[in-house]
Amino acid sequence: MAKIAIIGAGTIGLSFAALHLAKDPGCSVAIYDTRTDLQEYVSQHLPGYLVDADEISCIRRLSFSQSLKSAVEDAAVVQEQGPENGDFKRSIWPQIEQHAPADALFWSSTSGIPASEQNQDMKDRSRLVVCHPYNPPHIMPLLEVVRSPQTSDDVVERTLQYWRGLGRTPVVVKKECVGFVANRLAFALFREACSLVSQGVVEVEDLDEIVRASMGPRWTVAGPFKAYHAGGGQGGLRSFLDKIGGTVDSCWNASDEDLRQGKIKIGEAWQESICRQAQDVYGVADTAERDQKTRRVLEAVNE
Amino acid sequence: MAKIAIIGAGTIGLSFAALHLAKDPGCSVAIYDTRTDLQEYVSQHLPGYLVDADEISCIRRLSFSQSLKSAVEDAAVVQEQGPENGDFKRSIWPQIEQHAPADALFWSSTSGIPASEQNQDMKDRSRLVVCHPYNPPHIMPLLEVVRSPQTSDDVVERTLQYWRGLGRTPVVVKKECVGFVANRLAFALFREACSLVSQGVVEVEDLDEIVRASMGPRWTVAGPFKAYHAGGGQGGLRSFLDKIGGTVDSCWNASDEDLRQGKIKIGEAWQESICRQAQDVYGVADTAERDQKTRRVLEAVNE
């Protein structure tokens, strides 16, 4: 029975624990976290992540470790989601390396501290790779497998295999970069959204509706390159850019101009009005409904 | 029986004709286009747009007009998708205005020529509004209802009512701007995608997979504002930006820096390699499969 050691039991840690337990009936999960109410906390929150799973079987395969050593010493995978702090991460991997089996996979769930920074004090820097989820990982299929210049091909390959075996969608990010890929893409659109709302072109709720009725479903079925490749007909993306490139360029130029004028930087004045609109329109978010709908959408596209 | 006049029978015109015929059994559609093989062309291509519809009933309610006058003279709606050319559009609306009923709605499907430019020679400039679809309109729910400073509230209101009655998602764009909203948002993400691929961070196919496994389904269920509002928990978007704003800002700064260095402008060198990757990976696109999956996804989220 392959053992997964979950280091750090925040919401990401619990969501991953639930994912492993629910998708691989042959695994056990050991959770290690320094919080004093760990068992109580996990017992209270984990069931919420175990929708559609055999809860009794999952809980039976779950254990709590009293030390980092006991958590990792016979683990096949060590998955870390501790504090987003370079010093913490640099210091924990040598300890994990010391106690874990020689062939255990080492994954960090960090959204921003690259493996090349985390691995600096490890004996074998090739063992560590970032597996950055899209929240919440028990629902969203994506794992960004961000390799450092040191990460070995073997580690990448075994990491991909593991996640594919769980029915997830691991994707290799070949070079470390600020924010990795998913957040970079999403934040680029989000900035344009903030800019257009700030200019009074469209309301917060209406902009959301625009995305839900167009790009959302389109990009669930085909990513942006494939979508525009189809838009170009027989000649593909090349034809698309030949035909529509002028429009694309004028949109990019208009965006640049608006961003310069509108100063869409975090902390500037535009933020307050948009946050107020979101609060007025949405109140407190119902993530349970969101997650249920997301499951249905993912099932529909994979049918 | 309300008559819809479709002016211009390209792919958008046919897709709209099919949409009206299929979704409103009480309407008739008259198509006007200067192409000489109009009837043959429509007969050949329209059935492809009539999936899940009663084809015989639809075709029975379809007619071809020999002149612009006869097309519009008893129409409830005149929907224009002629050439994307300001002179053409400025010249056609006064003719339509002359022959159409006084209460007919006037819609342009343009993706870029605002109503305020098209309406310049009309007697009553308040009658025209842009209804920009997301391609193909018989599948994608979105209509961007882009009002000019002259468009009347009554025209906007009746336009929204019509589309809502057809089960579509019309959204008001309050100010004319380059590219309107949907394309501006999509192109912002697309630019970041081109930039990241050009830097060798990720492959074309892998980037598409990242979007399909994360933002696509997320934004099908909740638009970007609602999604990040939920990400902030109880405190909503304000908390999200307080907590994650630093990361967002560093991603935006990194993107700006990359764009400056990478010169992601249409026609520059980066384009060729990306187009070749898309061609190698995707070949000729299968839009039928895309449309079928999109229908399933839209059904799933609206269940």
C-alpha cells in the first residue's frame, strides 16, 4: 500500500489528502502538521472534501504522524504545502531527504517559490519538483509540474505517471517563471477585466456573465491556441492571425494605453469600487454549489 | 409571425438564421445577400446549423429576399452582418430605415465598427445597437449588446428581452471601446499565452491543456470576479486582493517585462513557430466535435 505523506494540513493539504484517498483505493495517507488540534481539525473538515467517495474506506487509510520523520520514512510520495516562505521550504527538504526512502517523490504545492530555490540545501537537488494545483485540487484536474534546472527527467516522468493514474491532468512547465503558467494567464485576463470595469465599459456582474457565456465554455472544450486555430479554418492559426491579426493588435494597443492611463496596479484607487461591486452582487460565495457545477461540467466535456 | 431580416449570409448570418428559426417556432426569417448562388448556398449549409431542431419546420419559415426593401419592409428585427467596412455599414442603415417598420429593431453583428460610426447618416440614430455574437452564435449564448451614446434605452431593453426570450445571454456593454469586451479579455490572455510559449516556458498543446483543466471549467461556472471573490472566503474579493495582491502584482510586472523584451506584436518573428506548433499538433480543426462538446458543457452548467 503506497503511502503519501502530506506535510501541512491547510485547505490545500486536506484537499490533496482527500484526492489521494478517494482516487487511489490502494494508497494510505499520513498527515503531518504542527497544529495542536490536528486530528480534530481534519476530522471536522476532511469529509467535506470526500464527496462521491467511500468515506469509511478513506478514513481507515488515513493516519496522523507525530513527527516529520515518521510521516516520511516509508512514504512513496512526500507532498509539501507548508507556509509560503523560502526559508521554511529550504530547511524542510534536507530533513525530508534524510528520512524518506531513496526513491520517494518530493513535491511542493507552492504557488510561487520555485524548486530551484527550495532545493538549495538538499543533497540531491534533482529529486524535487513543484506540483502546483489549481484550487481546489480535489475538484480541478490541473497540476502544473514545474521543473527546476536540476529536476531529473525520471522524477518528472514518475510524477506525470502518478497523476495520470489518478485521472488528473499534469502538465509540464519547462522553465521556472514568476507565477508559473495558469496564474499568469488568468491574471492577464483579470487585469484587463479590472481595467474595463474601472473605465465604466461594463459592470462586474456583466463581465462575469460575458466570460461564462463565451470563453469559459470555449476554453473548457479547446484551449486558446486550439480555439483560434479552429477559427482560422483550413489554414489554422496562421490564417486566423493573417485575417484577424489587425484586430488583435489594435485590441492589444488599446489595452496597453488603458493600462497606462488607468494605473491598474494593486493598491491603487480602482480597487475599492470593484471590490464593493463584487461584495454587493455576490455576498458570501457558495463554493459547494461552484464545486458541484464544476464536477458536472468536467464530466460533460469528458463524456 | 415575427419576421427577422438577415442581411448578409456568411457563416455568422447563417448561424443566426438557424438560431432564430430553431429557438423561436413563431418567427420567420428572410435572408438577403447579393451573392448569386444564395439559395443553393443556404440550402447546402444551413442544415449543418440546425442540430437538435425540427429542420422541416425551420426551412418552411425561411425565405429569400430579392431586394433589401422586400427583406426589411415588414420585419420586426433587421440583423446586419455584411462586410466589416465602415462605408458599407454607414450607407446601408439609411436604406433599411427608409423601408423597415418604425418599431423594427436594428442590430449589427460587427466585431469592431461601433454603432456611433454606423449610424451617422440615419434619420434616427437612436435605433441602432450592436449585437456582437461569440462565434458560432447558434451554439454560444453570448451577445454583447454594445450601445452607442445615441442608442435609446427602449431599443436596449427590447433587444435584451428578445434575446432572453430565446434563452440567450445578452450583456450590455455601456461604452463603445476597441474590440468590445469579450475579445479584449480573450486577447489579453492570448497575448500572455503567446509570450510564455515564445519564451519556451510551455508548449502550445500543454498551455491549452492547462487552460482546459483550470480556468475553462472555473470560468464556465463563475466569471473571474466571482471566482476570485470566492477565493477570498468571507472577505471576498477585497480579502483576495489583500492576501494575493502581491503575487498578482509580481505576475503583472513579469508579464510587462516579458512583453517588452519579447515584442509580442502581430507580424513579429515569434508568430511562425507558434503557428507551426499549432498546425503540427492540431492539423485541421473539427468544429463539429467542438460544438457538440460545447452543447454538453452548457447543458451541464445550466442543469
